[in-house]
Amino acid sequence: MPNRFYTFVGGNAGRWRVDDIKSVVGHGVEPVSHVEIINENLAEAPSQATWLLRGVTSNQRYTSRSELDSLKAVQPIIGRKEATCAAFIPITKSLAWWELAQDERREIIESRSTHIATGLRYLPAIARRLHHSRDLGEPFDFLTWFEFAPSDTSSFDELVEALRETEEWRYVEREVEIRLILDQK
Amino acid sequence: MPNRFYTFVGGNAGRWRVDDIKSVVGHGVEPVSHVEIINENLAEAPSQATWLLRGVTSNQRYTSRSELDSLKAVQPIIGRKEATCAAFIPITKSLAWWELAQDERREIIESRSTHIATGLRYLPAIARRLHHSRDLGEPFDFLTWFEFAPSDTSSFDELVEALRETEEWRYVEREVEIRLILDQK
């Protein structure tokens, strides 16, 4: 079984250099110059770390079979050579969101906010990996990691703008956006 | 925020005395005489513990609003004075299950296996608390805790029998059943 846990370590060292950090909603995270991604559930921060955020990849929570087949047909892997730009977006949704029933959340995510269809429009340009954090007792509910080529930066800007205008995003009570560039040396 | 983590500690001490342990599918757990439940995510086993299993209560994964309203209208709390019998049932589902899309899992759970409707028929007799463990890296995917009065034991037997005959249960690859009695001293 591959390890589904990932730890994102913010500090002054790491493979990804921070280009920009902004607090979109709620309070931000401490500024750092680099982020390293470790495919483990690190219990303790490595030395030089300013913060560490953990998440686990998991089963689909909302995606239907037909949506999953459409996504799988075009979604790129993480780690393409040309994908030297990345965005790391931790978000937390409100208690009101989590207390909704499954059909109510699905209705908001897809029928009313077209989250899955919107993401699909930006494939295969934007690679994405979703990490679940809420049930680990972490400060954020989700950590999403996106990778793309520099020439796809404006497409990525468009994608996040579109999602932030949806009904689903009204339930987001904390969101941080960290833009990164692969450190090639 | 209440702590949603629970650790089930099997050993030779605890509030619940083990009446019977059986392996329903796959390999079992080491026999113990007592189980204690701690409302924390214990990192280490207390002394005298033989095993410890962790889980976290979480949002509904399949239940619709109408089902949730029906359940909430009749479901009893954990800890009723008369509920001196309990069952602790850890289960693991196969990788094939987890790779299904959300609509496929919902279809199997409710449309074809009537899991939610079956549980509802045994309310308010049987109290239940579901703990999610898979994304914590635990050996089981779910830990379910049931409580009932001694006079409702045969109802409980019926409920678990009914669930085990469903299509959903064909995806269960490990299941242990521990029956317990509240230690009144």
C-alpha cells in the first residue's frame, strides 16, 4: 500500500520556493521562504520548520462514476517536468457545512457550484492533489496542491477565481493561498 | 469544539467487561477481558493495554437530509442507564470498495443494501456511534460502537445478521465482533 499521508513543511528550505503568500479568508499562516513536501505523516516538525500541515489522500467524497471517468481520462500526474509552478491552498469550511447531509453538500458542490465540471475545464493543464485534514485534527480541513507550467498561470488564476465565486465557497471560513516555483538548482 | 477522537483500549481493565470476541471475517484481535473507551487520540498504549484502536466521529458520508431527519428524531444517546450491553465491531472494507465513485457506494449502501433504513428499524432500541479510522492509518476502516438494554439483545443480533447478508457486506474483508457488559461495580 502506498503511503497516503503527506506533510507540507514551511520553513527556510525545501524544493519549492515561495513566490507569494496571501490570506484569502480568515487568518493566514506565518510567512516562509520555502515549502517541502514529505510523503509521510510527520509527528514532529523537522528543525528549521516554521509550520507543518498534514493531510491524507482518500476516496472520492462527491465525484460520481461518470465524472470520475471523465477526470481520469485527462488528469495529469503530479511531477511533470514542465510543471514548475505550484499553488498550495489550505482551506477550512464552517461547521454549518459539515453538519449538512451528504445530498445537500453534493447539491451545493456540483449542481449549484459546478466544482467538478469547472476543474475538468482546466485539465490537462492543471494537476491537482487533494489532501483531507479535518479528521486528523489539523487546523485546515483540506490542503490542495496544484501544479502547472508557467504558461498556464493565467488559467490557474481563472480557475481559483471561478471557484471563489461559487455558493460552495460561502462556507469557506479560512483560506490561504501560497504560490510557489520549483527550485531548479 | 468537542474532541471527536476516541481510543478503544483492550486489556485487563476497563469499564466494559468482554463477554465474547469473535472473528467474523479475516483475522481477529488478541483476546482481552476488558475494553475502556477514552475520548482522546491516544498516541501510546496505556500500561496494561493489549491493543488500542482509534477512530474519529465525522460528517455524514452517505446519509441524505430526509434520512438524517428520520434518524435524529429517534436515535438515542450513548450512555443510557439501561444500556448495559454493548457491541464493538471494527471492520475493514476492500480496496475495490474504496475505489468506487461516491454514487456507486451510495447505490450499494442504500439502494441495494438498505443499510440506513435497516438501522432505522432498530431505533430507538440500539444506540450507535460510528468512528472513522481508515484515514488515520489504522488497521480497521471503521469502529462501530453499539449500546442496548439486555432485553434488546436479540434485536441487535437480528440487525447485524441483516447487515451481513447485504451486497455492501461483500466488500467487508475483515470484521471482528466484541460483545461487552457494563462493569457495574
